Amino acid sequence: MKWILTTALILSSTTQYPVQVTAQTKQPLTNKQPTQPDKTPASAQQRTSRPVFILPKAPAGLSPVSGRRAGMGSRDNCRAVTTPLTALVPFQEEQKVGGQTNKSIIGVVEGLTTSERPTFWFYIPYTKDLSNSSAEFSLQDSAENDVYRNAIALPSKPSVIGISLPSTALLEVDKTYHWYLKVRCNQETAGIPVYVEGDIKRINLDSRVIQQIEAANEPRQKIIIYAEKGIWFDALNMLAERRISNYKDTSVEEDWQSLLQSINLDNIATMPLIKLPTR
């Protein structure tokens, strides 16, 4: 009888043990708090970021000092201005010109593009009411041959203007070009015009960058990618077109200011914007 009773107790405890283990295993799951979903839509998260330009490694073919982003304050009888003639291009300072009150600076002035006919943007403080005034934009290849040269109409008020290339002019891939914008406030006076100059190089995008851009759902996402990858002219041109067509959109205005501030052009960021017709 004792042997039978002992065997029954062992069998009873063995049968109950898995149930207890199972209960202990499930208990933490019953007390676990459910994971809270992220209630912030992806579109809202994207709106919090702004275009910021990241300077890429300088492309081959650029000279150590390739241009001038800001023109002199008063030459060729041009009146003194608070904000000088300025090219909307990234700039790496190399040297300051001594003796100039506005500290006109020369250095590496260059930008990349994937477009065969990019638009070039400049802030022009001089206006068309100046008598005997003129302005000229030119683009040259590495052998200093003209790819494009044309007179530019001065704006009716100080503005940022866009100069597009015509169908007869185009940039070739992996070639560097040099551009100039020169302004004479009085053609009857001999002397050096107020001018800015710099380099531009057309490149092909890396396949990974192409995939990112193709996957972007909105134009501003593409602009942010171009800026982050150092493709200055593509980011600037896309954003300038958006600003012209959506001039009442404060978000587009803030994107524009963010992009220009990232290359230290805060003083240009709020200026009016005009795109000249292609001639």
C-alpha cells in the first residue's frame, strides 16, 4: 500500500508541473504593456528637415583660386551698395583683397551640376534706371573659348536673377567651365567692371544617388538629396523654380533661406527672385 501511494503522488506532481511552468511562462506576456505606435506621419517628419548644402570634395580641374563670389563695392562709377553683386554659389575663402572697405574676397567659387543647361543665379544690386549701364554673362570652356555670351538686362529693383543657357549652348559631362557676370554702371568710363566669376562642372550621378532621387516622392525631397550630395546647381535650380511658382508658401521660403544660409549667404536669402527669359 505504501508503494502504491508513493507512486500515485509522484505521478500527480509530474502531471501538474508542466501546467505550472506554462503558467509561469505566459505570465510576463499578460503583464507586458502594448507597444505604442508612432503617431507622427512620415510626411510630417520630412517637413521638419530643410535643405542644407554639404560641400563635396573639390572636383579635379579646378584651380586653387577659381573666382570671386562677391563683386567690389564701387568700381567703374558704380554707386556704393550695402550688399554687393553676388553669385549664388558655394565659396571657400582663400584670400582677402587688402584695402577694400567691403572686404571683397576671392577664393574657390565652384558648383556641380548634372544638367546640360543649368541656370546661373546672381544677386544684382544695380538697376536698369542707371544711364549708360550694361551687364554681360559669359561662359567659357577650359580653353577659354566662348560657349555662351550675352547681354543681360538689369532688374528694375535689386533682385536675385536667374540666367539660363539657350539650346545652342550645353555643358559636357566631366568638363569644367568658367563663367563671368560683369556689370558696367557707366559705359563711357574706362575701367574694370564690377564682376563675379567661378567654375561649374557637369557630372553623372552615382547609381545609389539616382535610386534615392527616383524613390523621392516630393520635389523638396529631391532638393534635400541634391544638397546633401553636394550637387549645388540642381538643388538651387529646383528650389528657385518652386519659390517662383509658390511665392506665397512660407515653407518653400524657409527651404530657400535654409539652403542659402548653409553657404553663408544669409544676406541674400530674403531678396526677391526673378528668372530672365532665355535668349
